[in-house]
Amino acid sequence: MSEAMPDTSGADGAEEGAASREELLRLLQAGETPLGEILRRRREALGLAVKEAALRLDVSSEHIAAVERDDYQRFAAPIYARSFLRRYAELLDLPVEPVLAGYERLAHPEPPPLKRVSLREQVDGGHPGVRWSTYLLIVLLLVLVGLWWWNMSRPLAPEQSELQGERPLVGQPLDNEAP
């Protein structure tokens, strides 16, 4: 779709529109000016109203206005925004790839650099009270395990062993029962 620029004042108007296009291409390549502003300025330089551009693209004028505000939330998914920007760039006689690159810069900005963490910071126990509480808990646990082991390993007391001897084995009748 190559749309010719309207000639408002003879040859000078066409030259002015071409210079404007070159300036906008330079701004687009630099990436310093918001994409929506570049698209709006190009549309205005071509003498297109928002409604006229919407009619040519067969979209709502709200979509044009949203893109020129860099509001891409209006589209259901990024693929729809890219498709719209491709068609809009062709209508405005702008190269598609730099326009899509401008969108990608907006949609996926560069993440901040990661913080470098040293091994010492990772292993540091933090507050001294936490460290001593951990040591105390470990000692308490060892004492409890030791007491349990000592209790399990000592022989049974005589009164307990006598009681065990008087217990009948499973399946044998008791003394007071008649056979």
C-alpha cells in the first residue's frame, strides 16, 4: 500500500513531507521518541485524519488513537498489535521493521542488570541470635536422642522382669481358667 502524500502547496509541500518522513525515520531508528508520537506525526504530515486512517485500515478510530498513545493494551494479544502496526506502517509509508522494533522496545524493555552476590553473602547466618538459637536447638536435640538411647539400652528393673515372667504367652490358658 503506497499512499501518495497530498500536495497542498505545489512541489514545496511534497518536499516538506518527504523531509518530514526522513526526520521521522531518523527518530524511529534512534528509538528516543515514542513510537506512537512518530506514527501520529507521520499521519498528520500526510494530512490524514484519525477517522480517515481508520477507514482505510478498516479498524476502529479508537485503535488508531490507542496506538498513537502507545497504549497497546487495547489489543487482545501482542500478535494483533504487531499485525496492526505492520498495516499502519504501510499506510503511512514507513518501513515496517523499524516500527515493529519500536513496538518490541516498548513491549519488552531490557531488564535491569542482575545483582552480583558473593558466596560469603549467601552463606552468612544473619543475626547472631539466630545462629546461637540454632546451636542451642541442635544441642537439645542431641541430649534428647542420648537420653532415649540410654533408656532403651539399660536392663529392665527386677519388678518389671518378674511381671513379664507371669504373663501368659499368646494362645495359652491362664492359671485360673479351667481347661
